[in-house]
Amino acid sequence: MSELARSRKPRLRQEWMCETVFRPLAHLVVVPLARLRVPPPAVVAAAAAFGIASAVELARGELVVAALLLQAKTVLDNADGQLARLTGRVTAFGRYLDAELDLVVNAALFAAIGYETGRPVLAAAGFVALTAVLSVNFNVERLARGAPVGWDGSLLGRAYAVLYGWQDRVLDRVLPRPELGTVTVLAQLGMSSQLLVLGICAALGQPLVDTWLLLVQLAAVAVLVFRPNTNQEVSLEHR
């Protein structure tokens, strides 16, 4: 098995954009980092730094620079997990740190969009929509695998419970048992694809377009996950 294959995150369905673009690019970073024994949390911090730098450039109106920094952030965001899996250093600490810093970066990005465009309420709606879509994506995959809601009692684990735990609990109660087709569709709305679209919108000088796209996505996701289950056999095979 190749190093790239060994570093793949086990999921029922993969995000196409991540698999074809960002994971191969991240692997080019992962190989030297593994040789240098760089700890994965350091890569998580570097990814967050690029994300915050992108938000700063967005607020300054340097939209092309912001878009490029955002794609660098996405590459590093893939690299941290790949590095951890390839080197056998997957930890709960790294998982919590990654999730929490992603939320901070996303909040900074949409705050910057609101500042740069003068539309803070619409930008805030985009942030809420992105958070909701990513949360549904995560929980649909989790439910399809039959994995329980959970976190540990560490400081970062408790922070995760505050930031994400309530989302996981709510969705655990309201989401129906997902079909594999639903898992496949939602996998394409992962973080790598979302930040690529935001970068494209920013580079074109229209970052608010991404907010409108996210609101449409949220409505479409709601229709998808709450539609009547037409294939009970597929959904039952993961019980």
C-alpha cells in the first residue's frame, strides 16, 4: 500500500475535490514533514495561521492574496491528518485542536467578509450556514457508521463539547438514518470544497456570492436529509 493510501482518512464516502486535488498536494508536504518528525499539531497551527492571514487580507481588500492563502491553508489542513495517520500519531488532542481552530478561522473569514463588504449580517448568516452544513456532513457520516456521540474530559475535549457537542447531540436526535447516497452527496460539501469555492469567489471580487451559495446549500441539505427514506435496506446495513 502506498504512503498516500495509508494516510487516507477512513470514510464511507470521500470528498472528490479533496481526493483529487488537495490530498495529493498535501502529500507533497507530508513526506518531508514526516522525515523531519514534525508533530501534526504544529501543522494544525500552521494551517490556522494561514487561515487567519487570509482573513486579514480579505479585510484589507486584497482578495486574490486572500484566496491564495486560503488554498494554502486547505493544503495544510489536509496535511495534518495525513501526517498523523502516516506516522501513527493520531491523537484526540490533534482532532480537537483541528476542529476548534477550523471554527475560529471560519469565523474570522466571514467576519472579514462582513467588514470588507459592509454586509456583516449577511456574512454572519454565511458563517452559520457553513457551520451547519459541515456539522450535518460530519454527523451523517457518523450516523451511517453507527458511531456514538462522544468526547473526553481534557481541556480541548471540553471545549469541543461546548462548540460542537450540542450540535452532535441535536443532530443525533433529529437526523433520520442516512442512506449511502445521502452520505455520498454530503461528502462533496466538505471543508476543502467549501474553502475552494470561497477562494474562487474572493479572487473574482465577489466574496458575498459564497454566502448566498451557502444559504442555498443549507436549504438543499435540509431537503436531502429529511426526505423520505426510499431505500430501507441500504440504511439498515450500517446498524
